[in-house]
Amino acid sequence: GDASLEIDLLVIGAGPGGYVAAIRAAQLGQNVLIVEKNEFGGVCLNQGCIPSKTLISAAHQYETMNRSANIGISASDVTIDFVKIQEWKSSVVKKLTSGVGGLLKGNKILTFQGEAMFINEQEARLFNENESLRYRFKHCIVATGSRPIELEAFPFGGRILSSTEALSLEAIPQSLIVVGGGYIGIELGQMYAKFGTKVTILARTPAILPGFEKDVTKLVQRKLEKEKVEVYTETQAQSVETTDHNVTVTYEVKGEKKKVTADYVLVTVGRRPNTDGDLGLDLIGVKLSERGLIEIDGQCRTNIPSIFAIGDVVAGPALAHKASYEAKVAAEAIAGQSSQIDYKVIPAIVYSDPEIASVGLSEVEAKEKGYIVKIGKFPYSANGRALSLQSTEGFVKLVADEKTGLVLGAQIVGEEASNLVAELGLAIEMGATLEDIALTIHAHPTLGEMVGEVAETALGHGIHQM
Ligand code: FAD
């Protein structure tokens, strides 16, 4: 056989888990090689967070132009060149993926374009069309991510889309069926609705966006209704017939069978970890859960001490920032530091309209944990900046421990919720109390003032709320 090349750390997969782990490990003096079979940046940069948010932002801009007449701005002949929008999206993605390439190079990280396969606990084969190399590593981080779950009755291809194809359509569809009421289905469905597509959402759950509180998701539901999106909950999508130019989905709602026809059907019913296939985790005995997730300890170490795992291949929310967080812990652990995972503060955002952001514990979760809670709720309609932005729908809700005043969690629905939640994440991380937030001077007029006000409200002395 061929002799092994030597490396300190092998990272498999260059998504927000893998590339961040590689950089952090290189900063700590490790000799690192990262292998990626597709593009740098993983799903997040190429088929996930970035392309979706780019298209969503375009859809918002289009909507804003068309709804400004009531404040005295009229635009006529606002048109969409979707090919150009897609080109712009691709240019954003390209800038970021080549940025990742530059960062890897700048940190003297070796890269291999191809696939990795374990040989044993200390060696892996890296291969592509042209070469096949055998590497011996001291440590390896598995960051191979996830892929869309494919339903047997809805095999991907042609007019049956996964999120990946839905982000790369060449033209705006006239009509679209979305199977799945989770955040990806809602984000992409609403995005196309804003571009003028007739959208039908079929969700299995009693409400869209399971995992978020009803008073929060209600506002998104209401906006979807305004956008003429048809949302069916407690609905089972059963089968699909496709022709050259459309799809017909049969679904069951309240015991009744119905049909709906559209240009495409987008199936977003969850993601599956890339821990199967040729990677060879089973071959070397890496322990997986029933769902195929890799089991790890508080430092992201698997049952095999030389092998670590991070991101969508391990349990917890499948989010880019969670992957990057674990990446740093794993790299630091490998470099001999005592870093430990603490999942208390992982913000979860839905880039719907209005946006939803949540961090820490919800009211229900806090009560379940035995806390006596203090709640503050502040409406966007009482904030000057929100008014000037024509964004009066929504609220900031704060959950605190009555005994200590410690902030336990926050839920925000409304304009810029995704950015507003950062301050509350910091508050929880630093062990801030309601007083700490209330004593912080927030600039006027900003949406951020609502964060200060909601703390005052929880303390019983809100100024702008009776
Ligand atoms: P990935 O990003 O999946 O990267 C894994 C990489 O490993 C891939 O590039 C793959 O090619 C490579 N790979 C796999 N197997 C091998 C092998 N054997 N050899 C070599 N390379 C291999 N998250 C957010 O936080 N915010 C969002 O707004 C958001 N929006 C999303 C929108 C959509 C439509 C989707 C699909 C996802 C979204 N996500 C979002 C989720 C986010 O993309 C993932 O949580 C994140 O990409 C996970 O990072 P990762 O590094 O674990 O894996």
C-alpha cells in the first residue's frame, strides 16, 4: 500500500463547522488539512443561510417599493428580473466562499478538494478523480453536515424540489406547493409569495413553525394570509403526480382527501445527517444515535478519542452559528484547552415577515424548569422608530427569574428581530439581571429601546407602557 502523509488535524467538511474549526486549530498551532467535496462554506454559504437571506432581502425590497404609496412615495413599473436577482445572489455567495478560501490559505491550512473516507481511527483516504492520498492524523473533526430528507412519495427531481433547487429557480413560479411548515418552508414560501407566486403550504403540525410560541407565530400566520398564502395545518401530504408542466399533490386534511396543482412542489420536512455512505464511521466504530447523529461529550469528542464531531452531524439545533460554536470548542479541546460546550444561549431565528427570534428559555420552558417567572412584553406599536419604519406589528418578550432578576430568555417578533436578539443573548450569557438591562442607556429613537423598555416593564416601572 501507499505510505501515509502526516497531519496534526484532519477536518472533513468545510461548512461553518469545519472551516471555523480549521482556522481556530491553526491559530492554536495545529498543522491542519481540510477536505471538502463540494464548495467551501458548506450548505450555509452555498445552499442555505446566505442564498436564502439574499433572495429574501430582494423580495422585501420589492414589497417595500410596492407598499410605500401611503407615505407619499409612489413607484410605477417596478419590475423583477429574476435572472439578475439570481446572478446577484450567486455573486454574494461567491464573495463569501472565496473569502473562506482566502482565510484558509491565510492561516496556512492545507486544503484538499475531494472526499474523505476513514481507514481506521488514525487514518483516512482523501480522493478525487485525479488522486488518492492516505493521511495519518492525530485528530480528526467530522463536520460533514446534513442533507434534505427525501420522502418516498416525493422523490426529488424535476418539479419536486428540495430547498437547494428552490433557491436556484431561473424564473419565479406562478404557483408553488410547500410541504412542511418549518422555518425553511415558511421562509422560502413567503419569499416567493412576495415575488407574486401563488403559494400553498401543507403543514403536518397544528400550527406553522413548531417550537415557537403561538403568540409569536400568529403574526407570521396573519401576514401570510395577507399575502394570500394558503396555509393548511394538521395536513398530511400523501402523494404527487407530475406532468411536464406541473405537479398535483394529494393531501388529507381533517379526514378529507383533497388535491392542489402548482408549477412545483417544494418538500422541506427536515434534514438528515451525512454520517452514512462511504465516510466509514461505522467501519471504525464511531457511535451514532438512532437518528444517525454522532454522539459526543462536552468537548465534541466521539467515543473514539482521536475523532471529534460538530455541527449538523451532532444533536441540537441544525444552525450555522451552533456549528461554528462547537467548532471552536472542538479545536480548543484538541489543542489541549479545557473549553466546554454550553448550549444555554443559541439564538434561533426565522427570517419570515415579520422576523422571529428567540434565545434562552421561553415562558413555558422556564416554568417547566421550576422557575417563578417575571415577564415583560413591549409592543412595536409603542416605539417611535418602529412607527417611522412602518413596522408596528410585533413585540419583545422577556422572561426573567423573579427571585434573582436574572434574564432567562427572550422572544421577539417584528422588524429586525434577528439583530435585536443579540443584546439579549449577551445578557443571558453574562448573567445580567433585569436591572442591568433597564439601567443601560439605549439610544433614541431605535428599535433597541424596546429591549430597555421591556426590562423596565418586567420590573413594573415601564415609562411608555401603562
Ligand atoms: P454543512 O454546512 O452541511 O457542511 C458540510 C460540508 O461537508 C459540505 O460542504 C459537504 O460537501 C462536506 N462533506 C460531506 N461529506 C464529505 C466527505 N465525505 N468528504 C468531504 N467533504 C464532505 N442556519 C442558520 O444558522 N441560519 C440560517 O438562516 C439558515 N438558513 C438555512 C436555509 C436553508 C435553505 C438550509 C438548507 C439551511 C439553513 N441553515 C441555516 C442551516 C445551516 O445551513 C446548517 O446548520 C449549517 O450549514 C451546518 O453546518 P455544518 O458545517 O455542520 O455542515
